[in-house]
Amino acid sequence: MELFEFLTPLFVLLVMGGTFVGIIFGAIPGLTATMAVAVCLPLTYPLGLENGLALLLGLYVGGISGGLVPAVLLNIPGTPSSITTTFDGYPMSQRGEGERALKIGIFSSLVGGIISLIALYFFAPALADFAIRFSYVEKFLIIIFALSVMAALSTDLLIGIFSGFLGIFISLIDTYDVEYGGNGNTRLMPESLEYWLEGGFSLLPVLIGIFGLAAILHEAEAGVPKGMSMKDLKVSSKNKFSFSIFKDQIVNLVRSSGIGTFVGILPGVGGSAASILSYTYAKTFSKNPENFGKGEPAGIIASESGNNGLTGGALVPLLSLGIPGDSTTALLIGAFTLQGVQVGPLFIGNNPMTWNAMIVAMIIANFAMFFMMFYAIRYIVMIITVPKHILFPIILMMCVVGAYTINYGIIFDVWTLLIFGIFGWLAKHLSLEIAPFIIGFILGHSSEIYFVKSLESFEDLSIFFTKSWIAVVLWVLIIGSIGFSVLLSRKKQDNTANEVAD
């Protein structure tokens, strides 16, 4: 009976509508699934938790999948996770096989999404049951591990670490709670802002600013081109699509989907890493690796099944540990915050209906994405021709209205939107890493609580190293992730030196 409590016509319509809007955002270069979720996040408040998540998960799945459209037709990845789709998708389009390439990517996206969803359904509850046994010490070390993984996989280790701890630092701009050893006074801010920042920067305007406004500023800086015409897009196919192409690609499909799911479970790594790893493995194990980059369907299959495998995988650490798997799932925390629900080890057990609703929403979203894109691809590609100078003012207005209304009309939230929008724009120019910053900002307050509570309980810093075997394992993982990053950095430097010498 619980199934029918949330599985209403409105629920299904929200999933399908969210998937369609997500496809639009993903198909327009410069707009992403993360931006779609950020812009639509305020709309979830009156919908309730299950219906709100239905909308956001539809946006997530549709946004990731829609990125293949410009990747194939324009050689421009619609989302960062579609970057390797351009390697073989665009060459196929250039020789008149655009529709065939798109349909190969669409079916691969469906398979990747479903496999990752199966992993989510079985793995998240098991991880949550294990995490229930964590004390404050293990919870603190889990956050440090999440930040170390993101830093290790950043373009620069030190910048990744700095970005994560900058996020933690800014999250501590609030009232130092007496319960955690504070004096009840505000901290890290001038007296003139104490009234506005008594509770710190509001999470949702920060997220909307960084992923919504900053994206618009980046596009505006690059220049907004005029819309294209359908004549510029090579959608027709000389060779018609057939499902028989997947007959020899089953291993590639399953392997790439599994890689994407695993990468999604690692906090803050992102879809681009999932697609690149999947593509690399597909090329390595291919019988004809020389065909990759020249219009090889196996490359599209690996890329799209890998980046859609991320969707279910990224929800695993979010729902079982309270740690977002990527930037988009970080935004989902905002939806839970709006409804007063906390994600973490107890979430699945305490909220079975919401858990079931998320699984059903993901199933509907994946199949809705497939049918919408597969059977209407000639109409979907028309989205690319919409001029950005029409879209961006509408999106900007939605960002401002959403930030203002999210906390019942606080004008400082609009200033927060502007501050962090500009910060997100500057971060790219300063080479700061946004994912570690956001995860640090979201988890900063919790990390402080866990650290203080650990010291209150044991009064000795050595407890962070000797509390349990779990703590020891976490330290090994933290050191291992940093060590891996150092080795990888040295390898890049050696390769660069060899290229210069040659």
C-alpha cells in the first residue's frame, strides 16, 4: 500500500516533466543537469519530499543523458560527462550517421542508468546498516576521506585540498553554538553582518549561485552565439540504427556501466571521470583500438553507459553516509533540507516510503528518457537552435526568484546568490575546484560537531587513530588517496618533461 501513497499521477508527471526539462538543459551547450536541478530546486518546497525528489531525479537523469545531443552533432559536450562522446559521435555525424550515433548513445544511457540503479538498491542499504555503527570519530574521518578523494582526483592536489577546506571555513561563518563548546556569539564576520549571518550562509542560495548564476556568467563571458538552423545539423543517417550492434558490445556495456557506478560512489569525482575511465577501458580491451576516435560505436557505448552509471552510484554515499557523490547530488541535499529531513545512515530505515519513491522515480526517469529521446530525436535536436539570449534571462530570473522565496522572502539570500555566483565565476579563473568546495561547505558544520564531540568523549587526539579498526582503515584510505595523487602528479610531470626533451 505504501507504493500507491506516492505513486500518483502527479508523481509520474513530475518525473516525466523533470526528465524532459533535464534533456533540454543537457542538450543546450553551457547548461547542465546540475544547473537544471539548481534552478528548479525552490519549486520542490510546496510539492513535498517525494514529489519534489521525483522532479529533481527526473532532471538529473534527463540532464546527464541530454548532453550527448550536442556532443554528437556539434562536437560540443552538452555536459562535462559527455566529453568522450564527442570523440566518436561527431565523426559519425560528419559522415552522415548522426541519428544512428544518437540512438546508440540513448540506449547505452538507459542500460547504464538501470545497472547503476540496481547497484543503488542493493548496496546503499547495506552500507547504511554498516555506517550505523560509526561513532563521532569514524564520521569525522569519513568526511576527511571524502575531501581527500576529491582533492586527489582534482587537477592539482593542493588546490583540491585548499578548495575543500575553504568550503569548511566559509560554512563556519555562523553562531558558535554553546552546545559545542561555543559562547553563543557570531564568528568570522564583521558586526554589520551579524544579523544576516547569525545562521550562516543559507545553503540553497549558495548552490543556486554557484551552479546557476556562475554558469550564466561563464557563458556571457565567452559570448552568446546566435541560434543555429536545422540545416547546420547533420541528423540523418546513411546507415539505419539496429539493436544488433549491441550483440558484441554486452561486455563493454556492463563493464562501462559498472565503472560509472563505482566512480559515482566515490565522493565528488564527477561524470567526466566516469566517461573517461569507461572509454579508456573500452579502447584498451577492444580488438580494434585504432578505430576509436574515428567514429567507433563502441566508444559512444562506453562513454554514455559510463556517465549514466554515475546517476545511481552517486546516490549511494548520499543516502547511506550523508555525503554527496557529485555536484548534482549535493543539490539534492537542499531538497531534503527544505523538508526537514536529514540524509545519513538512518535515512533509509526511517524513511522507507521516500526510499521507495526515489527508486521508482529513477526507474520511470530512465525509461522516460529513453522513449522521449529515442522516438523523438529529430525534434529533440531542435532544442540546440534556440538562441541563448532568450534562454539566459529566463534562467537568471528563476535563480533570483528562487533564492528570494526559498526562505520566505529574505533579500540577503539574493545577495548570497550574487556573492557565490561571482565566486563560482572567479573560481574557474583562479583554478579552484568547485566540487571539493561545495562538499566542504555542506559537510563543514557536521565535521566540526563530530570533531568536538569526539574530543568531549575521549579528551585525547590519539582517539582519531586508535578508536577502532574502522578508523585505522579510513586513515589508510586517506593516506592512499593522497599518495595516489602524488604519484599521478609525478607521472604527469615526467611525461611533460619527456615531451619537452623530445
